[in-house]
Amino acid sequence: MDVPGLTETSESVVQARVVGSESAWNARGSMIFTNVTLEVIRTIHGRSQDRIVVRVPGGTVGDHTLQVEGAPQFPAAGPVVSFIGEWPDGAAKVIGYFQGLSQIVPDGRGNQVLRGGSADGLTLQSFTEQVQQAGRGR
């Protein structure tokens, strides 16, 4: 999916900082999920709370590690942009799996550039403009 497509299927698009994560088994003990806590710096599209806990499939609990192909991989800390939606039970998720998450890194010219996901290579400013333009089309 491209940035406009992800925007159209998301409830919100946020610029955030990863502030924590915790992995646990689901209630049936059949799947590991990681809950990643994001501190929202700015809501680019839609509505968002100041903190979001995003549920991601996979993680490590004790000696057990589950890797889910295509699942988003949040950095341990640092700034990201993410397309946010909901699992059927209402928990937050990343829309488009790995496509819906990009890390924000500085380039040599002082720009904030996105790495990973569908927005890979875009500046934060260009990304914001694309998201806002796509959001107006709703």
C-alpha cells in the first residue's frame, strides 16, 4: 500500500516516540503479542490520545520467541511515524503491518527522513503533506 492508501484505511497517523514495550502470551497461551507504548508527539491525521499502546504480533516471553513475517518492527526507542487502526477487540494496531511504520532519522542536510515502510525515503515534511492531502479526500 502507498501513503494515500494507508491514510484512507487508518483512523489516525501519528508522529510518536517509542517509550516502552512488553511481550506476553495471549489468554489462550497460543500466541505472543508485544504491546508497544508510543508517546504521541503530533497527530498528522485523524484523532489520537497522548499515549497509544499498539499491539504487534510476535515477541519474546522467557525462552520462547515468535517472529511473525511482515509484522512491524518498532525500534527500542526513538521517533517513528505510524498509521494506526484497531484490532477487532479495539486494541490499537499498525495498519499495513510493516508498510505502516517508518523510523525518523536525520540526514546530512538537517532533514528528517523516513526509513522503512511505504514512506521510506520521504522527508517528514513531504510525508505530512501527502497524508494531509489524502486525508482531505475522505
